[in-house]
Amino acid sequence: MLLKNTLNCYAIIVLLLLNFNANANEKNKSLKQINVEITSHLGDKQSFSKGDVLKFLINLEVDAHLIVIYQTADKKLIQLLPNKKQPDTLYKANLFIAVPNGAAPYRFTIQAPYGKETVWVFASDKPLSSLTLTSKHLSNGLKLLKASLQTVVTEIKAHSENYFGQASFVLQTSN
């Protein structure tokens, strides 16, 4: 009798865990897509050389909270937005957002290491400044992320309630 009760308890626990996982997966599957666009001030598919200064332009289909991450040629992830000078993450739809803007504590100047680099933009219906991604603060107010890009995406999706979007801009840099 004790063995039967123990097995019943284990069966109930397994069913509860399966139901919890199904609900978590259902939440991620039910997120509606936010259309996000990103380009540089010089257009798409450009090559950039040492010393070039650039800005990125982001456009949203709906008002959304943003997190912008720059992946360097040596695969480091630097969180550009939000940052210490720009902690607010809510941006309006159908307005081109310049990154960096005039108040930003950094500029994009092409420098080593060179190669394929990517700017990632993630949008959510929930404020993203409360995400607790493992990071190290840099002197210019940005963050060097210690998490993988996949972890970042997973955390943003889990944090989002109804909407999620992402876009990327790939650039080639050289000396």
C-alpha cells in the first residue's frame, strides 16, 4: 500500500511538472510578433573601415521597450540600451530611433578587432530595464554581458507578456 501511494505521489508530481512546462512553452508560443527594423545611417549591407563613425536607426511597428546589444567580431556582447544615461526603454512606434543619440555616453567608431559584427534589437511589451542579465559595467555606462545571446533571447521572451520582436544588422569591419 505504501509503495502504491508513493507511486501515485510521483505520478502527480510528474503531471504537475509536465503541465508547468507546457504552460511555459505555451506562453512563449503565444507571444505576438513586434515588427522591428534596423539599418545604419549609410544604409544596409555596408562595409566599414577603421575610424568610420556610424549610427544605427531603429523603427518599431508599435510602442515597445527595447534592449540593444552589440556583438563584436570577437563575440563579446555589449548592452547599448538601456544604459546609465538612457535607463528608459520605452520607444514610440513609427519614429526612427538613433543609436547612439546625442546624449549617449558612447560613439561607434570602427576599431579592432575587425570582422563580422552584429547589432541586435529586442522589443517587448514589458519594461526591460528590470532584467537581471549577468554583466560588468563599463566606464562609458554600457554593460559587457556575460550571458550568451541565446540566454538573453530566452530571458526577454520569458519577461514579455504579450509581444516580442527582434531584428539584427550585420556589418563587416576592416582595417
